[in-house]
Amino acid sequence: MANPLSYLALGDSYTIGEAVEQAASFPFQLVEILKAQGIEIAQPKVVAKTGWTTDELRHAIQQEQIVETFDLVTLLIGVNNQYRGYSQETYRTEFAELLEMAIGFAGGDISKVYMVSIPDWGVTEFAKQSGRDLKTISQEIDVFNEINRQETIAKQVAYIDITAISRQAIKKKTLIADDGLHPSGKMYTEWAKQLADEIRTNF
């Protein structure tokens, strides 16, 4: 039997699945979907933490001292840059560096790397209670996503746009976890399905 595919998931709270069980996070659901489709894949190695910005993820990756390469790498990062009001120019620079790292972890094979867009937390109950302008949040998320989309396309890496799915939560409350901010397992399922559809074409 061939060795199962290896998977590295890089990100923040959206990657670890804050407010849901680990099994409901999108990397772990993705693994189960791929297995059900006949693709043998190991449980993901996750380098992610709630609150991380691009610079914090980069530092954590360096601290991990990862030496192996992976058959699949996902990257989702940037919401905390937007939340903290960090520079968009700095985000572009640091995101580009992280994308290069992700490609490196895939052994230089861009077909093994998948960038996931930033979801829109402006549709959540948490946002409503934050005192921030909801329209501004969504507009800023769009700007950060345009930056990461441009950098991703420039590297010819697959770009998985889940932002539209996240915005369905304005009407579908079951897409948000009990904390009123993070996605529910149900939303993560939709992300995982979208990823699996793209990944399946390469394996």
C-alpha cells in the first residue's frame, strides 16, 4: 500500500477551527472528504493559532523548524491584520513571503499548494456588537483578499474563494459557531468540499 499523502495546514483561528471540535475544522474535514473519495491522506500537521497575523505565523513557522515536505499545503491568513488595522502594504509583503514558504514546503510544486481566502467576519453577531461599521469591515476584507488573490495568481497557485460562503451567514445563522464569530462545522464543511473539488483534479 502506498504511503498516505501528507498535509500541512498554515493559518490562524480559521485553520484550527476555533469554537468547534478539531474534527469539525476544515483541514480535518478535508481529510475525511478526500478519504471518502479514495485519496489516502494522513491527518494534517497544523501550524495555526487564534489571533495570528502574517508576521506571527511566519515567526511560528520558523520556530517549528519544519524540514520535511508535504503533498498538500493550505494557507489562510490575514483576518487579524485587517482586525488590528495593520498596513495593507506590509500584508502584501508578508503574505508573499508566507506563500513562498508554503511552496517550499510543497517541494516547490505549486500544484500542491492551495490558498484559501479570508472569510468576512463583518456578517457576524460579534461584529454587530463590536461598534465597528459593518460595511467598512467587509470592504477591508475585500481589499486584503484582493491582495492575497493577486499574489497567489502571480505564483500560479490555486485560489479557493470561500468569502462568498462566509457571507451567507448573514441569513444562515447555523453557519456561525456558538461564540458568534467563528464559522460552525457546517460552514467548514462547505469550505472543505470546495477545497476537495479543486484538490481532486491534481491527485
